[in-house]
Amino acid sequence: MKEVIVKYKDSKTLEVLKSLAKYFDFSITSAKKSSAKKNRYEYINDIPVVLGDNSIDIKQLNTIFTGKNLDAKKLRAEAWQRQK
């Protein structure tokens, strides 16, 4: 079965969709955001993605990368090559 995500602002929209579901043979499920945050995963096309930790202070990484003369173009060419 194919899946579609519908985002809406008005609660009346959900009621209309529920009534249409009876006639057009589709089901309505709601995503539970609280459970996604609890297990630290979010699912995109049934693939689990680990949620990031926003409490980490990335300013501490500045000392690691400062003065290393890193070039994004060179890094992409060397590190992220696809296997042929």
C-alpha cells in the first residue's frame, strides 16, 4: 500500500479526511512524535534515523579544525569517492 503524509492546520480537515476515507477505501494513522523522541529514532521511508543531540556544544570543535587548512573541494575529492 502506498503512503502519503498530509499536514494540516485546522482540525476540521482531519474530520473531512476521515469521512472521505470511508468512501475511497484508505486508512488514516497519526504519527506519534513523543515515541520518536523517546527512542531517539525518526523513521524516513521505514529507515531509522538517529536524532541529533542538540545539547552538544559544537564551539569546542573550533580548536580542532582551526588552522588545519581544510578545503571542502579537496576533502570531497579524496574522502568521499564512490566505489565503481
